[in-house]
Amino acid sequence: MSKQPFIPFHLPSIGEEELQEVEATLRSGWLTTGPRTVQFEKDFSAYVDSPYALALNSCTAGLHVALAALGIGKGDEVITTPLTFCSTVHTICHTGATPVLADVGADGNIDPQEIERAITPRTRAIIPVHLAGLACDMNAIWDIARRRGLCVVEDAAHAAGTKYAGRQIGAAPVGDQPGSDAIAFSFYATKNMTTGEGGMVTTASESLASRMRMLSLHGMNRDAWNRYSERGNWYYEVAEPGFKYNLTDIQSALGIHQLRKLDSFIETRTRYAEIYNRELGDLAELELPPDRAGTRHAWHLYILRLNLSHLDIERKEFISELTAKGVGTSVHFIPIPLHPHFAGLDVDGCGSRRALELYPRIVSLPLYPAMTEEQVYYTAQCVKDVVAEHKISRQVCFSEAG
């Protein structure tokens, strides 16, 4: 297999439809939150089957505005995973509440049993994170929340297009089925669909949706596109201190068409993940990313796990050798307690032991629709070559074990 030009960790898939919609938006003269954002919200609401969807400038904003609208604040505790991006925990801190870490299970997602152990009389909410696009065990989490009177706000930054129990992440509960209070999505440049920067938060609650919308734009009771009253289009009222979290029409112009392509993007990601699985599945030096029957993995990330006891190099060298061969990689994520700002959050490691053990072993391979199949096979071959160069013989392994 011939050497490829460098394969970056990610490239977005932007087509003519997006370019034309952005140009039309620029020519319309309406650049900030307006008709295209309204359309994007309606389209996303229909896609996930939720009555309310609010477009925002990030998933972080979605998590924050949801917690704030639920009244989470000083004196409260919010449980989340240690294996996530820092923004998940930042949003808890920004409300004045205290983040509490509950460790991950074998799949890398938050473990419901660890959530139970972390609950105290001060606990108000749970933020599960669907790592890499694999859904958490939401039935178990909803059961805990119902029994303990807790709110659930899902961090679905990786999970646009993920399905759980046959329904989209973000869908409203049906009948007496359990569900989350709010679900926040990311449309950052590397995500399964993108608006460059941006996000969406869905909810089945009309009152929560209304309050989140108000808080997302300075706490005003009317947004900039619908500021009409008996006094004309200049009048509005600030009901409480809010934030500047709205999404622009330029970004929504991208989102409208990215959403229409999302299922085809996931089909390609799934096919590429299956290639990786076939090519790498027989190597004792590696563990494949987890999947779960009865769900649709969105395959936002392909997180390979290294069996370091079978290799004579660490993850850092593994990544360096792939880079030298022309393959970009990343790591998802540095566990929260390893960041200086959060160093005291889990002093004894009880809420992060598995996450900390997993961290040195994980490498995210490139996986996105803009790749070609040849690039996927080339990446897999490079991984196999690095493994072949650095695997420890079985005799050595058995000798050390004995």
C-alpha cells in the first residue's frame, strides 16, 4: 500500500448546498439569529422527535443554560463523569454548584452504580456524557433520577444521530416512559455535523424551553427576531440576568444542510468503523472500541485501546510513530482530575479510578466521511505496522506472568 499524503485527524464535509445557503444568508442582510435559525430549530426538533429545540452557540451553552433554568446553584451537587471534556464540569461550576465525579464502566461511559454511590443529600442533577457517540445506560440513569428526585441533563456533544432503545438521543419521552430534562448537542467543527461553532438543546418541557430561551439571550422576554408588541419593535423587558448564547443565521445556514446529511454521514462512519474492526480485531495488542446491541452508535470517535502490557512502547510513542507515517490522531479525554484546576476534585481517586486506568491506553483514530476507504485501510495498516514493530513476544509475556 503506497504512502498517503498526511491524513489529518478530522476534516469537515461541507458541500455546495451549505456554501449556497451561507451565500444566500449573507446576501439577505440578516446575519444574526433570524429565520434560518428558526428553521434549523424546527428541523432539528423534527429529526430527534422533541417538541422544543433551542439553537445556541455551543453545547457548553446548552448545558449551562439548562442547569441555570432548572435552578441548579450554590449548595447543590451535580454528578458527572471524569472522562469528558472540561466544559462539562465548567458548566456546573458556573452555576455555583459543586461537581461530583462518578467513575466510568467498561464502555467508558458513566457507571450507574457509581452514580448511586456518589449521591448525597445535596445532589440535584446528573450529567451523563455519551462518549464517542455510544449511548449511556439511560434506563438505569433515569431510574436512579426518578427514585432520588434528581434532574438529568444529557451531554450529547458526541451523540447527534445516536439512537437508544430505538429512539434518537434528544427525543421526548413517550407516554409514561422516563426521560431527561434537557439534552445538549455540539456542532463544533469536528463533530458528526457542524456549524463551525454551535449547539442545540432539546427538552419536552414547554416551561423549561421558555426559560432557557429567555436566559440564552440576556434574560430578555423577546428575542431580536420577534421583538414586537403594542409599542412597536423597539420594546423588550429584561426579566433576569441572562447570557449571550444565541446562534447566528450564518451558522444555521450550515446546520440546515448538515442535518439533512447526518444519517448518511453516520452510515459512512459506521462502515469505516467496521473496516477498522475487521482489520484490527485479531491483534492481542489492541482492544476495539465498545458498542452495544439495541443502540445506534454515531461513531463520532473511534477510540482504540492499547494493551500496553503487550507493547514495548507507551501511548505517546505510539502516537508519534503514527504521525511519522502520516496519520493524525488524538486522545479523548484527559480525565478531569488530571487538570490542575480540578486537581482537588477527586483526591482519593474513588470517583475516577477506572477512567485514570483507561486514560494511558486510549488513542482516537481518524474517522470521518471526508476520508476515503483507501485512507481508512492505510490508517489500519499503519496501526498494524506499529504494533508489529513493538509487540512483546508471547513467550516474554508468559514468562513475566509466571
